[in-house]
Amino acid sequence: MRANHVPAEARQVSEAWHQLAARPAPTEVFAPELVAQLPEPARRWLIHAIPTGTPLSGSVQVTMRGEIRLGAWRRFSARQVIVPGAGYIWAATAWVAGLPVRGFDRFSAGTGEMRWRMLGLFPVVTAVGADVARSAAGRLASEIVLAPTGFRSAVWTVGRSADHVIGTWQIDGEEESVELGIGPRGEVQSAFLSRWGNPGGAPFGRYPFGCTVHTEQQHAGLTLPATLTAGWWWGTARQDEGEFFRARITAVLLS
């Protein structure tokens, strides 16, 4: 993985990729004093995730593999660039009936977009507009679990229990919050938010969305989620119905 290399699936938005990936070089490194005033679960998480002296990179690139539910569960491989509070592009290839479906989801410069084609020729999903952007902004908030060096882009407040903390961003004029569950060692165990969308064809609105982190590992010096599952209706009786994403993180690059 090279910092300036745009994945083939995202060439249509190469300029946006470069803008997210080529952030100014960090001028600060992590130190425990930087989080001394945050709620205790946030301190526990960040000190666990970011070693002292790590550059506080604003942009993180992640590669992953897993399964995504498109009718049935389909295998995928993906690469993503994340800038907390600013944008992301998730570029992937999934396999449907043995054929590749390639494309991207993104939120950048206030624009949300999904664009996917089978064999690079036949449109499968094309979606833009205010509802797509609003949903993508919520997803961006949840991506902080993979990009903890961007923690200062959010305002952190106490959560519903002693082991929960809430991060809040102003994204494209909308407030987006995610509540993280933090384990005793500082590991992220879960993320939950009320995300704009239309799961299962429901009317657009805010619905429970979240992820569960199953294991963690070290990448680029950070301690990050290694395997996770995600979907709509998280934390409700409909969670199994809403689950659509299972992933293993395979590489991380601070850029």
C-alpha cells in the first residue's frame, strides 16, 4: 500500500482521494497529556491505541477483506482512506455469482456518493444526493475506531455508562455523534450511532447503526480493531437482520 496510490476502483474520484490522503504532515506527536481532560473511557482508549510519540496523522489508509451482504454474503477486498471529520472513500471489489462488482462509497467535500459497476461496465448502484450525503456523514463519524489519531476532530463527552464515551462532529452543517464502548484495557468493543438512512427500504430517517469489534491487533504502531461486524438495527432485536458487513483489517498506513 502506497500513500499516493489511488485504487483502481476509485479512479473516477482520484482528485478527492488525493485530497484526503495528502493531508499536511503532522506537527505534533501523541502524549498522554493531550487527553488528560477527556472523559476517562476516551483517555483509556487513546492511551491504549496510540503509543506516546506517534505522529498525529490526520489521514489514515486501511486495507481489509471480508464479506458483505448483497442478497447473500459475498466476499470483498477493499482499501479506504479516512480523515475524521472531513471525509472517506471506501473502494472495493465484491464478487457476485463469480463476477466482480467494483466501485466506491464516499463522503468528501460535502458530497455523498455510491457508484458500483459489474465487470466495470454495467451499473449496479448509482446514488448521490442529500440523503446519501447525510448517511455517509454518519458513517464517517463511526470510522474514528479505525483512525484514532484524528481524535481531536471531535468533542468528547461522557456516555451512558462508565465505559462509554461519545464523540461529536459538525459535518456538513449536521451534528453527528457516535458512542464507543471501551473495554478494561482500553480496547474499542463497540460503536453505536443514530444514522440517517433507509434500511430495508424504510422511509429515510435516523435508525440504530453500529459495529461490534471482536479482536484487535497492532498496525502502523497503533492498536486497532482487527475483526468487526456492522449493520443497521444494532443493539435491538433486529440486529441479526440488519448485519451486512464483516471485515478483517489487513494493513494500516498513516499518511
